[in-house]
Amino acid sequence: MLLSRRLVGLLAPAEPELRIMRINITDRSVTYMVAVGKPFKHGDDKVVGDVWGGLLIRNSGVGFASLAISLSLVRLICLNGMSAPIPDAILLRRSHRGITDKRLLDALTKNLRELPGKISEGARVLTQARGHHIEAPEQEFIRVLELAHMPRRLLPDLQTAYAIEPEQSMFGISQAVTRASQKLSPEERFDLDRAAGTYLQQSTSAN
């Protein structure tokens, strides 16, 4: 596969052996997360704990979705993952028709150079989100579902996940979302985890 070969080549100087944190294969798509660097802790926040940066790649050979590569963060304490809460977390999005070897290489080369700084910024925003209090969790969950273009029938799942770790902050909302997403299909999980990151990015930058 062209994409896999390119990732191996471009990440080789820093990552001699690519580590796959998770992989999901369905009849509609292939989704996998590649670890980048090593786990680290932003500041001394013990609730957030150690975070591991990675690349979440989704591809489809049947036209379900375009190729997408996004920068993601995983909390090792619970393995919840989300799209990094930064404005440019989507590193690459291309329709199969528009992909050529050179264009793919150029796009990946440019974006992968900036990975360390983006991973660090995403972890900072994740920690910062603990300081943003929320009053109405249900309204925040509805907002995330709207960002993901997903139905409100999933609201009870998010509320149930929130009850396990009920922290009234934007961080608490994002963690409930990513906890609930683990029970969904890989395609739905991809969209909901991405919405969790977008929610934090938009909310923390607006406060």
C-alpha cells in the first residue's frame, strides 16, 4: 500500500519501527493508529496523566470515505483517544481520485515535520480543558453530536459514560464522548473522536 510505505519511510528517522496502537477493519473502511514518539505528561496533572501522540489513518477501498490522516492523542490511563484539539489536526484529506505518489509525499513531508510541536500543543489544550467548568453536560453532549453529524439517539450512551467519570469540565465532556465511542462501529468512532477534539479546540479557544 502506497500510504503505508510512505509513512514508514518518512517516520523512519524518528520511529525505526512503527507501532500500531489500534486497528479496525470493516467492509467499509480500514482505520488504524500509529504511535509517534513516546508517552509524556504535560505539566503535573495526574488526572490527564500520560498522553501518547499518534496518527489516526482512515482509508476505504469501496468509496465509503476519502483518505484522512489526523493527529490524535491517547490517554494511557484509559486508552481514550481523540483528534488532537488544535485547529490543524487534520494533516491530510484526499479523495482517491486526486492522490498521486508525488502529491502524497509532498503533503506528508510538510505535515510530519511539524508533528512534535502539534502533539505538545494538543496535550496542553487537553490539560487546559480541565479548568473550563461546564454547567449543563447534556447541552455539551448535544453540541458534540452536532459537530460529528451524529443522531441524538446516542445521547444516553454519552451520559452513561459521563457517569463513570463525572467531571464538570470540558475535559470531562471530551472523555465521556471518547469513552462512549469505543462501543460504536469504527466508522462512527472515527467521527465522534474527531468531534471530541474539535469541541475542545473550539471551546477552549473561545474562553
